[in-house]
Amino acid sequence: MVKVHDVIPDIPVSDIDAARGFYEDFLGLGNEEFNLGWVARFTSAETGAHVQLVTEDATAPLIPVLSLKVDDIDAAYAEAVDRGFDIVHPLTTEEWGVTRFFVRDPDGNVINITAHRE
């Protein structure tokens, strides 16, 4: 069984800068953890709640609905393959430092399974 230690909603937006005020000011997610131009994470300094705003994906064919941080990315990938799940984006170590893959859930939602390798 996969051990998930963080769940981050991925929200499709047309323009991160245009959406910034709503998420930072109105929702109080004022800490921009990172911004790669096509994806940015906004977090509440008070509660730790966060969302990712996504305009596209730099290396994958689809925008996921969720990003799940897991403790063992290799085991998670092996289990997804063993269970015959639809892998939308293969296990890849991305240039921005994460290893991830995308898998489709039974209802067709695309989930980004991710981890930072130590």
C-alpha cells in the first residue's frame, strides 16, 4: 500500500499572475513556495494549507487534479503497474528535482504521484 504524506489540489488556471490575488489575498495562501512559470504553489503561513495553480504541464500530456507526495515513489510506481492502472506519464525524474508519474483513477481523474529523492 502506498503511504501518502501530503495531498495538494492542482487547479487549472489560464494565468498564474492573474489568479494570484484571489489565492493570496482572498484565501490567505500568501506564501508562494515556488513558481516555475507554468505551476506555482501557494501556502498559508498560518495553517500550511496549500494549492497548486497550473497552466499546463511542462513534460506531461495532461494536468492532474491532485498531486500526492509519497514516501517511496519506486514502490508506488511498481504497485500501480502491478495493479494494471493506466499510467499517463511514466516514472520520471524531472529537471526541477522531483520524481513523479501520473496515474488515472477508476473514474478517469489524473493523479500526480510525486516524491523528492534524497
